[in-house]
Amino acid sequence: MFMERKQPFLESLAYPSKKEDYNDEEVMIRYVWEYCTHAMTDFEMQVNFCIHIRAKAEINENPNFAEKILEWKGLLRNAYIEEALKNGPKRFRQRVKDRLLRECPDQIFINRCPSCGRIVRTPKARLCLWCGYAWHHLVHPSEE
Ligand SMILES: [Zn+2]
């Protein structure tokens, strides 16, 4: 007999590894949360901290772990955080990504492949893992 598997808190943030699975919106969310946190507010970072702690608590299988850490940080049963996460971590991260693109595009550099237009792995990457194109011969936008 198998136990019914609970939906993991962070499963919705999975990253595609095959180019057939490329989804610009999903890759953009992940990229922004990895490389553009400098443009995020303290509150957005606090909510993100809660996401990580909750995800860790699931792996830890200790139901009190997340509560203790969040209580210690003063983030437990915070109505603003609960509101921010009411539609799940993915929706929250998507809203923050949208806000950054709308309100501070000058602080964000989305590195896209000059050949296929997909978002590449890091802001400094010059090799596209989606299509294989390399542009080491071109001047990087941050070096102009
Ligand atoms: Zn490419």
C-alpha cells in the first residue's frame, strides 16, 4: 500500500531541463529570484524566507521546525505574509517578478540568447544551453 503523496510546497517552482519544456514565464521567474534580489523590498525577501523555511520543514518532517524559526524571526502568523502567500509561492514570486519588470527595469538585466531569444542560465552567460549558441565574441551589455 502506498501513502497518498502530499503536494510539496515548492514543487510548482520546478525548472525545465529540456528545451521542449522551455516556458519563458517560468524561466523568467526563476532567473529574477536568483539574480535580481537586489531590487526586491525587505518584505518580499521576508516572504521568500518563509517560503524556504516552510519547504525545508517539509523535508525535515518536523512539523514544529518552521513554526519555531518563524516565531524566532517574528514572522509567525503575520497577516501580510499569509496574504502574500494565499495563492502559493509560485504566484507570489510571479507577482514580484512582474513588479520588478514594471517598476525598475533599469535595475534588471535579463540575459537572452541573441540567437533563439530564450533566457540563459546566468546574467553573465555567453553560451545558451537551450540552443547551443555561443556569443563570447560579442561585447557583454555590462561591459559596454
Ligand atoms: Zn539560444
